[in-house]
Amino acid sequence: QSEIHTTLRFGNTTLDRSTFELASPFGSFKLANKEFQMMEILISNPRRIISAEQFMEKIWGFEAEAEINVVWAYISYLRKKLLALKSDITIKSSRNIGYSLEEIQ
């Protein structure tokens, strides 16, 4: 397993697919499964807007009992972690469209 494929990077922040760790030069967090999946989608598609529906479909699947607000909750957990890591990227919401990972200007 080469380094390149296990670690995704955007800004000063990395996501390690083998350890589920979100890290910056200032520290790291081990993400829970769903948080990891959400972050993986965002960091694999930087600056691209992903809708809450796309997250639901990819992570929870069509059958899931999960409500759409579960997406907002996970986005909020990830934002707090990025903040705590002094990350130079953030999850931006575009009202009624979705979320994208952007550099902090």
C-alpha cells in the first residue's frame, strides 16, 4: 500500500485512510467511521460542492433510517475538529446546495 493512496491532503491537513486519522501540523484526531467517510468524500473533491443527499446516499445508503440532519451534525463535528487542528481549510456550506472543502482565505 503506497503512501500516496493512503493519505489524502488539502492545505495543511491530511486524512489517513489506513488509520482514519485527520491531522495537521498541530495535532490529530482519529475519526469515527461516518465522520471519516464524510471527510474522505470532501478531501477527495476539494472545492467541489457535495449535497447533503449525496452524503446520505454514499454513507447511509438509500435504506437508512437516518434523517438528513444527521449530515449537519457530522459536518459540525468535522468543523470543530478542523478548528481544533488549526487547519487552514474549512467546510463551507452553500445554502440549500451542499458543502465544500475550501481554503480559509
